Amino acid sequence: MIPSARAVIDWLKPEEGGRTTLPLGGRYATIARFDGQEGWPDEAWTLVTALSAAPDDERRRSIATVHFLVEEAPHHLLRHGNRFELMEARRVVARGEILEGVAVQPDRPTAAEPAVRPK
């Protein structure tokens, strides 16, 4: 299962380089650049946003559930307070912040959480 997080997204105005039309709600997927992300742009990752509603035209703000498109992505970037930019090519169209991050669950038990063995 691919981890997800809640985020606030502020869409830039067209004169700031943003989109002329805002997403109508539903899913929107594009490349994201996170604060502290290593290897940009050679290691760019697609972020999928599930917008809870279309952004308000005046405030240009959305609340969304976000997740990376693939399991191999750097899910640790979806931590509370981390900021990101949504890109269309090399143009920033929105800026966001993770509101509620998620802990990535390990596939295998750790030493602190031993596996339960049948008797």
C-alpha cells in the first residue's frame, strides 16, 4: 500500500507563473519538488493529489490527500510540516505543505517489534 498524507495547496496566480485554470477537483498528478529533496531534477517524483473540492477562485487554496505515484518513491518526504512545489515542466504552479504526515510502516518487523510466531 502506498502511504498518503493530507496537505494544503496554494495555487499560484497566472501572473506568478501559475495555471490560468484551476483543477476542478478530483485527481491531479504532476511532478513535485520537496524541501530537502536530494537529486532534483534527476530524481523527480510524481505526486498524485486527490482534491477534496475545487479550489476557491479568490483564495486559490485546496485541501488534498496526496501520495506518490509509485511505491519506490521517497515517502519519508510526506512528513508533517514539509513543504513542496507542484511543477508543470520547470514552472512552479502551486506550493503546498503537509498537514498530517504518515508513518511509513516497515514491511518486516523490527527488533523492537518481533514477529509473532505460531505455537
